[in-house]
Amino acid sequence: MSLDFSALHGEFVVEVTGRTGTLLAGRDGYAIKQALTTYSVVVIRGLELVPAEQVALTRFLGKPEVVTDMRNHHPESKDILVVNNSSATPVVGNRCWHSDRSFLPEPTRYTMLRAEVVPPRGGDTLFADMVAAYAQSPASWKAALTGALGVHTYDKIAHLRSEIHRLPIEEGYEKLYPPVRHPVVRAHPETGTPALYLSDLCIVRIETENDPSNLIQLDKLHAHATEDRFVYRHRWRVGDVVIWDNARVLHRADMLHWKLPRVLHRTTTASPPPRPAAPYVPDGTG
């Protein structure tokens, strides 16, 4: 029985319907990967998925990334990050709008989260559609952002980790993760569709060879891209699996009281360096 997909929110989120319980990477991974060519977020409810099966399903999407935060890797797999808000070393930065690991030359492409423990309230994950945010930007913004580069750094993450973990700032992080430049408007790797590529967690400035006086301020750009009309809110249930394409969405976690545990298992895949979208050409409708 093949997987069925049903629109869940706008044109960028779909839900797997018609079958719940278990998935097989070889049987169902292809269908999920095909869906992610068209949609940015895939939601699967009530999925039984042990750690090895999650890694296998992730591998069908691409090469899994080894967890760099070794304090929080799963005991059964270094490919799984345990996102536990009430642990001694909570994952930081997830309340900022971001695209995963954009501070790397080859940032994360796909992210998969599975809900193990869900609080009675709070802790939702929000997703913002960067394809729609770009498409519905003013024509003057599209022109100004053609060829623009965002400078992404690890600085904010390093300082947040130091503050939350009450430890000195990571020594040598500047050499390990030097600033990188990615296109502010990136092309979807398979379709070429343009999407904004932003991060309130990592991007510190925009650089351009165009007239700098035309550049949009970062706060205005982020505010536009995360307006409610572009956002899907996922309210977690135990067993939920959500897979998304970091080339086309931003995400963040909602407010959650530290006494209410939320545990998610995260796997990710790497991608080639983002490439810029084709230059904007006015069509008279923008």
C-alpha cells in the first residue's frame, strides 16, 4: 500500500494519510523524498520508529550528519541528537527562527524530528515558508536582494551555550566555524525555485555589490518572512515525525516551561553549498 499525502497547511505542509504505525525506509522513503520535492514539510502522525529505523529513513533522504553536540547524542546512535529541554545540557538557539546549521559551508538539508515525550502545553514547533515569503516580497526587495549574500556565524550559538550552560565560551570556535557567506535568495536544489535563506540565529549582516542604500534591514526582512500568513504551527503528539527541507523553511520552538519535559529525536542530512537563485526579472506584476 503506497503512502497518501493530504494538504495540511497552505501549499507547503502535507500530512501522510491512509497508513499509520510503521514505515519501511526502502518502501516509503522514496515516496517521502518525492513529496519533499514539491512540499517543504511532511508530517507523519503516530509512527513507531526505533532509533535505528529513524537513521535508516534519514539515510534515504541523504547522508546523515554526525551529531556535533556530543553531550546530547542518543546512546544508541551518534547520528541522533536528543533535544531535551529539561536535561543538564539543553540544546540552545531553537527559539530563534533559523535554518539548521547555516553557519557551515555545507549546511543541513533535511531535518527529521520524532516526538518521544510531549508536554501537556507549549513546546510547539513553528515553520515559516520561505518560498511564499520571497514570492510575496515587494519587487524592489527582490531586485535589491539579487546576488546578495548573508554572512552566517556561530557567534550567537557560542554565547547562548556559554550563558545557558554556565561555562566559558567555547575556545577556538572561531577557527572551527569561521563565518560563511550564503545567498540570501537561494535556488531549490532540484527545482530552482527561489526562496529566502535567513536565520535570526546565525546571520549577522547582508553584503551586496549593488547599491547598499537599497538593502533591506535584516529585522524587516525577518519580520516579513515570519508573518503569520507564512507560518504553520505544529502541535506535537507522541510518535509524531516531522521532516522538513531547510532550503525552503525556517523553524523555531515555541515557549515551553523548563519543568515540562519535551524530548525529541533529531536526525539531519548534509547538503552541497547553497547556490543563488536566478536573478530577479520584473514581470510587471510585482
